[in-house]
Amino acid sequence: MSGFSHTHQIRSRAPEHSFPIELSLGQVVTPCASVVRGMVEDGSHRLFEAPLANEVVRLGAKARDYGLLSQNGAADVIRSWMRQVSAQSKADNSGKVILSLFDMSGQWSDPWAEAGYQVYRFDIQDDPELGDVSKFDVEFFKEFFGDFEGAEVYAILAACPCTDFANSGARHFLSKDLDGRTAASIALVHQTMRLVEYYRPAIWAIENPVGRIEKLAGLPPWRLSFNPCDLGEPYTKKTLIWGRFNADLPVAPVFPSDGSKMHKQYGGSSLATKNARSVTPAGFAYAFFLANNAADHPVLEITGKYDRIDHRLLLLAFQHGMDLQDLSELLDDAYYDCDDDTVTELLISRLDDVNHSVVEPTGQMAMVI
């Protein structure tokens, strides 16, 4: 896996600080941002590209348009989402792998497991050996999991530790920056990005409360913002999601009668209270699945497979009746020879065959969808 550097002895016993860091904060932050920019610019993949403006979703705005539900009404909506997930359990999702990192509760990945995906959860608190994300490399997955025996890694979900990033802890930033705790947390984000770069899944997502993770870890701009009250939980905790995924989640809005419950009820510094604050809302977990599963959204698998090609062109091909098998027969030889110009020409030609031109009279591609 290419990319990011890491290593400052730190005294914290928090699991996110177990990664040995020998570099200063500045030595960690600046190179990472440069590496991510370089990967976007060299065109070898589009994993870390910024989302287009029409791909960014503020779920609060969608919730306002939808209108508030009663708590019971929202619970009914979420139960209907759960039934949709259960209905997929008979589908053949077993050939797809979900890697869920920093997943103590298992809640974010629960719907994927219920629908028959192979879900692998990793958290150092659960298993100090297999759950230590800081130790992940290619050999780790080959040795312990046989590299999933060739199964496709469809999604990587990561609820990276937020203690050193969230604005709610800003008064402690200076001390954490100086003693290495922040650098250790950044290293875990970089480790997640290495894993994304290696497996190149159709879906990847990093979750964190509003804070400084994007700036410090070199993430692309966020794609989704939400509060738990947009998804059936009556409290606020503004959360952002970075990555490559469909951000247009369904909603089940309720009034946030509990306010900022997380800090009122779980405001302590113990590991137990940190874990309580970090549990993924069930409504979010099921909504995210419904918006991103392979059975309902086959185009996500297509754009993930042909990662170097403009996803808008692939979307047009899908909308005009081409499925993954059709595209594989048409594109694979050229794509795996890294002849992206030929891939693009083949797609344009096939779209011309169905009377949908994507070329302007000037010769430029018209990508207005």
C-alpha cells in the first residue's frame, strides 16, 4: 500500500493512542495532504476525489422538506427499513465483503450482515491482535483471512476515533498536539486510507463528528452531514461522512427533544462513556445500507470497478441499459491495459448506438446529466 507516513511516545492508554508515533504533528499532516492531492492528480484512481456539488447531501435540509414524524412514526419507518434489509438476506450477497473498522458496537455494519454480506469487524478493544488497525497491511489480510479467498471487498466503513478531532474537545487540542495523541489518531485515519487504496472498494466511508479530521488527515471534502434526529433519534450530534458513496439517504425526522444528549448523559472521559458516545444510531445504519447496497444500486459496483473512468459516463451507460456484465465484455481488455482513452471511446460509441450523443459539435464531451 502506498502513501502516508507515521511515529513520539505518548502516555495515554486510550486505544486510539496505541499506534507508535515518531514524527511531529507537522510531519504527519503536510505530507499526507500532498500524497492525496498527488493521487487525485495522477489519475491512477478516483478514490479520494472531491464530491461534485450535486453529490453533497445535508440530510437536515431533506428532513425539513420531509416534515417531522412522531417518535412512534419514525420507529415505524425504521422498522420498514429493517424489513427491506431482511428481504435481501435471500439474495446472493455472500460473495461481497464489508470491512468495518473501529467497530466496537457493530451497529453500522449490522444491516450488511443481516443482508448476507461477509462482514469483518475490527476494534482493538474487542481483539487486541486482530482488531488493531495500526497493524494492518497486505500480509495481515493474507495470513489471517486468505485475502477473503478472492471475494470482492465491496465496502470499507470506518468510525475513526474522534477524541482528538471533534470540536467538542477543542480545549484539549493544544496538549494533544504536543504530546503525540493527535498524531496517533491521524495515523489511524491514514491507515484506513491505505486500506481503501489497496482494496479499492465500490463504497468507502469515514465517520466523525464536526471537527478537524478533514484538515489534519488530508481527507477530501465531506459528502454527507446529518444529525441523529434526521434518522429517528431525538437528539443532536452533527456528524460528517467522507468517502465515496451515495449520500442521498432516506430520512425519518423527529424533534430533538433530548437536545445534545451525548454530552449531557455521557460527558465523562472514561472509555465506557467514550464508547457510549460513539455508538452509531440504528436509523443511520439502516438508511446508509438502503442507499448503498449492491442489489438496489448496481451502478455503485460499476463505478467502483471502473474507478479511473468518469463516473458520469458510466452512469449514462447504465441508464441506457448496460449492466456490469455488458460493460465487462465491452471494456475489460482496454481497462486492464490501462488504456482509458479507448475505454472512453468505447462508451461514447455505444451510447451513440442508442442515439444518445455525449459529444458536443465542438468535439468536447457534454456531461450534463
